[in-house]
Amino acid sequence: MNEFLIDLEDKPGAMAECCEVIGEAGINILAGAGISSDSAAVVIVTDDADGTKAALDSIGVSFTMRPLETAVLH
């Protein structure tokens, strides 16, 4: 499973645009978190990595796809 770190433009609706194109492709977003440092970004996990990559590429957004790392805490 992969996660996508998506760099967002500093404008209203930037995150919605990414989520809409993913949803329109029939892909479910399983998890997400907004993060911020010098710029805005969101990390999402979907049920279709290849489809998500194609959807994000279609709108020209900058993103990084990387393996999802998980940990079990005891």
C-alpha cells in the first residue's frame, strides 16, 4: 500500500480539487491528514495507487508516492 504526499497551492479549494478528481475516478480515499511546514500539503492513502497517480497527474499537481509505513505499538 502507498501513501501520496500532495503539495497544495495556497488557494481555497486546492485540496477539494485533488479529492474530487480521485473520487471521479472511482477511487476511495481510506485515510488523510493535512500537514504544514513552509507550505501546505496533504497525505492520503487510497485503495488504488495506480489510479490515484493517474488522477493526480491529470490535473498537474505535484506529489510524491511512497510506501506506507505502519507500526504496531504495544
